[in-house]
Amino acid sequence: MDPRQAPDVTALLRRVGSGEAEAEQALYALLWGELRRIASVHLGRRDAGHTLQPTALVNEAWLRLAPPDGSDWRDREHFLSFASRVMRSVLVDHARRRLAEKRGGGAAPVPLDEASDLIVGGGERPVDLLALDDALSRLDADDPALARIVDLRFFGGLSMEEAARVEGVSLSTAERRWRLARIWLRERLEGAP
Amino acid sequence: MSGDGDWGRVRPLLEALLDLPDDRHEAFLAERCGDDDALRARVLRLLADDRRDARFLARPALETFAAARVGAGARLGPWRLVRPLGDGGMGSVWLAERADGEFEKTVAVKILRADVSFPAMAARFDAERRVLARLEHPNIARLLDGGSEGGVPWLAMEHVDGERIDRFCDEARLDVDARLALFRGVCDAVRAAHRNLVVHRDLKPGNVLVASDGAPKLLDFGIAKILDPDGPGAKDGDDLTRTGLRPFTPRYASPEQVRGAPVTTATDVYSLGVLLYELLTGCRPYAPDESNPLAAAATVCGAEPTRASRAIAEADDAEELAALRSSTPVRLARRLAGDLDTIVATALAKEPERRYASVDRLDDDVRRHLVGLPVLARPDGFLYLARKAVRRHRLAVVAAGVAAVALVVATLVSLRYAADARRERDAAATARDRSAELFDTLLDRSMDAALDAGVRVHVLAGGTRISLDMMRRAIEDLDVIERQAGGDPAVVARIAEAHTRLGDRQGNPAFPNVGDVDGATESYRRALALAESLPDEAAPATASLLATCHTRLGEMAHHRRDLDEAAARFGSALATLERLVAATPDDARARLRLALAHDKVGTVLDARGAFAEARRSFERYHAGARSLLAGRPEDREARFHVALARQRLGRSEGRAGDHAAARTEFAAAGALLEELVALDPHRAPWRSALAWNGLWLGDALLSIGQADAAAAALERSADAYRALLDADPDDVRTGLRLGAVLDMRGNVDRVRATGEAAADPSAGWREARRWYGAALDVWSALDAAGRLAERDRRLLEMAREKIAECEEHLANE
């Protein structure tokens, strides 16, 4: 055990908290690498029997990256929120790479499975991850609190309670935002009214 | 509102409707939407859609990713998947054929659960593949091809159309001799692989197929290594990737695999032992609970296998098992008793070094048994004793990380018993040394792992409780070890030391800890009691341990502001270290510790207001550090402590009112610290100590009327703090101290403005106002970020008052 060698996520988080762009980039890079590393192992695990919990991944990243001291609750919640956003880009990036492989033409390998990695979160209609990402970016411009809760719940895998705590709102507010976000996104993804 | 101009109107309506009962929706919308039918229709439709499809986005993205499957027809390299053959812990296996039709060939394609999209992993995968591709043996399924697809590695292997070895034997009702002959074919393949330095790591019936010609074929050689997160390549650069579980099958895994110890050819010998046991008896040597990895680990490492002959005698379905071996229970048990029991037990020994030294030896004993020669393995008296001991003292430990401690206990006990037995054989000394050495290593490693895990878990949600629980278990384990130790001084000393380390992590503010201050104190007390029970308290190791215990207890007492106890503890530590240094004058570490003990004593005295006594302690701290440095001029730590000691002395002089003497000390400390910082400019503690020293130097200089020198010292200090703050803007202490230095710098100009010889008082006030303003800015920034503790908020008031004073003077002049 040598926390001195681990990157100090807590310090980075604090610097991100004080609006430092450089720290944000550093933390993003750190987390992206770590989450991608953890997530892609799981993404390679193609058995319906294995249900993944994104929170486990995020916790794993926290466990690996956070120093064993000097971290308070606020840091952790800050981390969850940040990690959820990073998780989104990990998954979107994964989907983009898959798409590129698919379109890559002659020499490119044929993907393992034609559609599965681009389509997520099935309800009545499965969702195209890239379209969802795009819609979320626009929701973020329209109503950022709603976009944030989708990051936390859908990409970060947080429970409603956790998401409420991270956002610093009541459970009922979190639930209301979640429904509003889904309503907004569904309308957007199903085409304009 | 870039996306949807109407959302601002829609959202409040939806929010209200979500809280309203359905039958009031129409009325509500009629009232709120007025004539805007489109808006009303849209809101109602959105709400209805939402109700209709509650599953939209309901599962987190990653879960649905995971649910994706490889399908028939998918292509991997030149291979097209035809149908699934099976699914195991390492990945799924598919029957595949050439997709380009170049030639007709079917292979087994194994899609591994691993990620090779990182260069280090990819390189490792390729390297392993090359080694495995060279493995050619009639009893080993060949590796033909491999690659990766989107970061997922796959291997194409010779497709063996055969039956699992255990089923094959049962279906053919093979008797013991035939099973042994077949088993020798397996040994032959493993031996060939070992000669190529390839360890299988996951030998089990599922990986041994018997083809139609009756020859065994081994699958998946070395693949477990590719998946091993601890394997070479995984360690490149960092140890962050090393938290995954090693791939193995608990039922066939060796104790060292379960423990995470190095895997060698002895691991395959063990797994062959399990395979042989099952082929001979149809029973398992013991039944690890595979649904609970920790319980399984405890079983594999601690449980003694039932003798093969007895397993048959005791089996419920003995008749059937015997019939499958063309025998009867009584005959089969008799056949297994003796040599075969011994062969299997030797292969299944917990410690690799007690197993057959190679597959050759195992195979040779099987051969000897088949031809009626005496086998070379012996049921060994003292080993048997040791095994019994392990069994007797086995711990049922469930906590992660701490399980390792239980293994230590088992190993310790067995080693000690082994040592006892060997003592009777007149080899006591060696065995004891070895036992102590192994114990040390294991205790260190497992305690550190457990404590580290505890501290890390602490940062997770609800982690404190788990951490405390793990700590508690660690304590219980130490208790067990203590009882087993039977007063052996070497072991008692190690346990005492383990208690001190436990205390450090529980709640010593000087270490990363889980905040259990009382627990920490208790652990230190236990350590002290154990250390005091040691026979020779003058022995250097014992004295060192005693000093550590006293020091830690003093630190805890100081932390809870119990200055009496702190003084007493530090005093005991001091006395012990004095004896230690007297006994081992060349021990630089002991001398530094003695110097530091003087500092601790002085700090408590200083806190009590006994400044003159404190000063004498700081002088001893200084003398100790300086004499150490005189003998070791390159010792940077000694140099650092000389500087700190002089800083302490300067503070003492200042308290006593001798600011000139204080200035001398601070100047000397500053010079030493500057040397150190020049040696290693990035070492923050040194830079911080230098900056802090500047504040005191400036204070002393100002006190003796050297305003210009004070201003220069303070500005250097302020620059140093700014640099530190740039490097770590969230270090509250640095921010507070920077403000303090700026405030002090303001004081210099204030003194200049009010001095009798002040040429231009208003310039002085203006300057002072500027510096106080700078201090206020720094502290206000901390406050705005919510980082200023309540007690420090008065600094803001102080700075504002000083600024107001300056402005008043400026207005009057």
C-alpha cells in the first residue's frame, strides 16, 4: 500500500470544485482511463447471466483512485457525479468505435454482434446510444438538472436515493426530475411532435 | 433554450400534473393552457407516453451492454462461429469454421473474458499466445490462431471431439488400473508442458477430454495465465489493475492459487491430485462452497481431505461408485488404502514443497504402484501431525482481507508443529528460524493487506462500519495467534508490533486512519502489555518496541489533550530510547528517535506553558539531531531535524522575550532549510517548513527593529507560500499561513508608518493597507470556498479592522 503513488483524486476533485479547468481535464483523463479499463472488461463479458452494476464499477474506480485519507462525503458525492458523466463518455466512445469498425470497409473486422453494442436501455423501443447522447447534450442546454439526473441514474447506475444525495435535493425532487427527463428524452428520441 | 423553446412552458405543467390525481388533469390544463389546445394535447400525450413505457431507461446503460451476446455467424478473424460448445469461467467456447472457405476445418474458438485493448495487456496476450502456439504434444489440444476483436481476445484451438475424462471413465466402467493408465497419459501431457515452462493452472475434468481413440487430450493450457490480473504485464506502470480475482476453479484450485501466492508447476501437481482423487473415488476430497469464495478459500487452504479409501467406505452411493469402477465398495476401499491414499495425499499437500516435486515423480509413483513396486511417497509422521494441527486450529474467517490472517495462523501453527517435531529430530534451530521468518513475512503481508483494505473501505459509503469490523476481526485473529504462540518471545514481539500497526490505522492522526481513536489507544495498550511481557526488556528489539508503544500512546494522549498522560508516555519513551542508544550507540535510527522523543517531551511542556523546561528539551532535540548529522553529513532527515530544532529554539527564545536570539535561531534554521530545498525543490514539506520559518524570522526581525530585513524575509515567505498554494490550491493550511505572512508584512509597514522616524507615514499606511487587503483576499477566498473553519473566521474580522484603521489614518492625513 502506498497512497503516495496513487494520483490524489480528492485533491483533484477539490480543484475541480473550485472551477479549475486543468484539474478537471486531469481528473477526467484519470477516471476515463480507469473506468474504461474496468468497464471494457465487463463489456467483453457477453453473458446474459452476468448483470453489471455501474455503481460497482464506479465504486471500484473510487476505491482504486481515492487516497485512503482526506476524503469526506462531499468528495465522494462529487466523485459519483463526475464518474457518471465519464461513464457516459466511456460507453458512447465504445459505441462509436463499434460503429467505426462496422463501417470500416473491407479490411476491418466484422463486429461480434451486429447491433447489440449500439442499442441500450430497452423499453418499448430500444435506444440508440449515440442518439441518446446527442439528445442529452441538448437537454443539458435546455434543463441541465434533468440531464444530470440521467447521467447519474442511467450512466452512473445510481439509485434514486443516491442521485438525490449527490444532487443535494429531496428524494421526491429527484424522482420528479427523473420523470421529466425521461419525458423530454422520449419525445426527442421519438421525433418531434 | 437552444433545444426546445416550449419546454419552459411544458415543464411546470408536467410537474404539477405529476402531483395531481388523474381526474383533475383536464380541469387543471383547461385553466392553465387556456386556448392553447396544442400545448394541452402535447402535455397529455407526453404524460400518457411516460405512463405507458415505464421501462424506458430503467436499466442502467451498462447492464444492457452486458446482456449483449455473441451470436452464431459472427466472424472472428478468419473464423465464423457455428454453434456454442460451452460456457465457463474464462469465457465462452464456440465451434467455428473457416469463413473464407480456404480449407475445411473446424476449430474451437474460445472468447476470453478479458480486455486486451490496452497495449500492455495486448502485448501480454500476444506473448502468451506465442508460447502456447509452440506447445506440441499428442495429448494437448493445439492452439492454432488467436486475435482480438474490439478489445476482446479470442483463441482458436484444435477442436477435440471427445468426452470429459470422468464421464468417459464411468461410461466405460474403467477399473482402477485402467483409470490410472489413463491418468498417466494426462501426466505425460502436463509434464511436456512443464518442460516448455507452461503451467496449466486450471486442470480439471472439463479440460481433459478423451477422444474416440481413447487418448486423453488436455485443453486450455496456460489460458488461465492470460486472464490472471496479477500476471506479468498487468503490473506495468501501476498496481491498479491488480484488484481482480484470479481465474481458477475453486474445486481444483491449490491453496497457493487461492491465497494469491505464486503459481508454479506444483500447482498443476495439486490439481492432478484432485483429478486423480475424483477419478478413483467419484468423490471430492472436500467440498468448497463455490458460491462463497472466501469460505471456499478457507476450505481449500485449511480442510484436510478425506482419505480416498475412506471416502469410498463412507459414500452414500458407495455401491454405485464401486460399480462404475467394476468393483465393490469393500474391494475398492481396500484397493485404494495404502499406496494410492499416500500418492493422492502427497499430491494434495497444502504446502507446495511437500507435494511431489514434479509431475514426473507423481507419474513415477503411479507407475511403481501399477507394477507392484513400493511407492516413494511416505506418510510422514510430523507432516501428518502438522496437518492435524492445521485442522484443529483452523479458523472460520469470513471477512475479506482478514481471511489472509487466518491462513497465517494455520501456516504458523503448522510450521511451529513442524518445528517441534523437527526439534525432536535435532534440527530445531533451522526450523525455528524458518518458521519465524515465514511468520514474519506472512504476518506483515496479511496485516498490511487487511489494514489497507480497512482504510480503503472506510472511504466508501457505509465503509466505516465495515472497516471497524475488519479491524475487530484483525484483533481477534491476533488474539488467536497470541494464544497459539504460547509465549514464544519472537512471536509475541511480532504480535505486539502488529497491534501498533493496527492502532496506527485505527485512529492515529499521524496516519491514514478510520477514526477509531479509542480503538487505536486500546491497540497500543495491548501492544505495550505484550511488549512488557517479553523476558529481556533491554534487548534492542524489545526496547525499540517499547519505545514505539509509549510514543504512540503519548501521541494519542496529546491528541485528546491529556497532557499529563502525554508527558508520562513521552517520558517513558525517552527513557527507553536512552537505554537503547546507550546499548547500540551506532544505531542512527535509534538516535534520531531519541532526538525526536526530546522534541515530543518539549512540545508537551510548551503546551503546558513550561517554556524554560520546554526549551531544555528542544536543546536536547537539537543536540541529538546535530550530533547525528555530524557523523552523517549526507543525512537529509537529520539536517531537516536540526533545522526544526533550531526553529523550536527560536520560538522558545521569542517566548522568553529574547528576539535577537530568536532571530539567530530562525536565520540558522532558514539557512539549513534553504539548503534542503535546493537539494530537492519539489519536496513540499521542506518548502513549507522554509516558508513557515520566514514568518517567524520576519516576526523576530521586526521585533528587533530591522523592518527592511523583516519585509524581505516575509516577502520571500509569501512567495514560497504562493508557489505552494499554486501547486495545491486546496491546502487550507497553506492558505491560512499565506494570509498570516501577508498580514505580518502589513505589520511591517504599519510599524514604519507609526515609527518615530517615519519619513512618509501615509505611504506606510497605504502599503500596510495593501498588504492587509492581500491577506483578507486570501482568507476570503478560503471562506467563499467554504473552507474557513468557524474559529478562523475571526481572521476576516481582524483583517477588516486593520484595513479600516489604515483607511482612517489615510483619511486624516
